[in-house]
Amino acid sequence: MDVLQLDVSGRPQAWMTVKEAAILYACDAVAWTLGDPFHTMRGGVQRSTGRQSRIEVHSIIAVRGSIPSRAWRQTPALTNGKLFARDRHVCAYCGGCFAGDELTREHIIPVSRRGLDTWMNCITACRSCNGRKGNRMPEEAHMTLMYLPYVPSLHEDMILRGRRILADQMEFLLASVPRSSRLHA
């Protein structure tokens, strides 16, 4: 399991390994934590006390320091995995639910017609519907969208990255995701 790293104000920054989190604990770089510890790392035995060192790692940690505010204005990177997760593996044209290897990134305005490879121009489509639409606009192919694209928030992006997310991490992230998001469905 990974640890959700936040900045001191509570904004998600990254997913990190338990070992990376333990280093932050050891360097006194953890400002605060949420939830119960989910992993304990054990170290050596102190000669003078005979006690073994240990670090209890929480699933959500806030790290001291700050990051530039402009970093939170950036659009999350678009990948097929995150696109398919955003659209819940549902084809935007036929409404069928498919496995990832049966899906494609479909450009509403085709790239050959100057359509951009962006969150707002990309939807999930099954291979059959993508082939049927081809190089045309949806209306030219007599195909209608069953849902509209949107740009995920940064909290949604942390969920869409495809990690195995613990219940307390998911609860924390979903608390800042708009109710209209498909991730609440």
C-alpha cells in the first residue's frame, strides 16, 4: 500500500512508498497525520536502552514545507488509464461497460481535423464505436454522446492514478471531489 502525501494545508501532492514515508518521519519532516498507523517499520536495538527503534507510518501524512501555488493550477496529465477510470470504462457512444483492452481514447473532434488531445476533447469509446465514428464528427456519424467530458480535479486525479487506495485515503480524497463527479457514482 502507498501513503498519500499532502502539503501542510492538506492538498494532495503525491503517492509515496512506505519506505519513502519512513524517511520523512525519521527526518522530522511530517507535520501531521490522519487515521491510524497502517504499517510499522522496525529498526535496530539501541545499546543503552535495549529498545528496538520503530516508526509507525500513517496512510495520510502532511509534509512540512510548501510548493508553489501554480502547481495546483496545472491540468492533470491525460493517460488512457485515467481517462477510462474517469469514464468508468463506459463507452460514450453505446453505453457498454468494457475491459481496458477493449477501449480506446476517442477524440470528439478528430486530431486530423485539428482536435486536441485534451481532457475536454477525449472520451472513452469501445473499439467498435471508435471504428464506426472514424474520422468524422459525432453528428456526421449520427452518433450522440451519452456523457460529456470534463477535466478532473486534482483530488480526482489522485484517485484516477489507479492505486490501491485505503478506505481512509479514499474518504479524504472524495471529501473534496465535486458531487457531480462520476467517481461518486
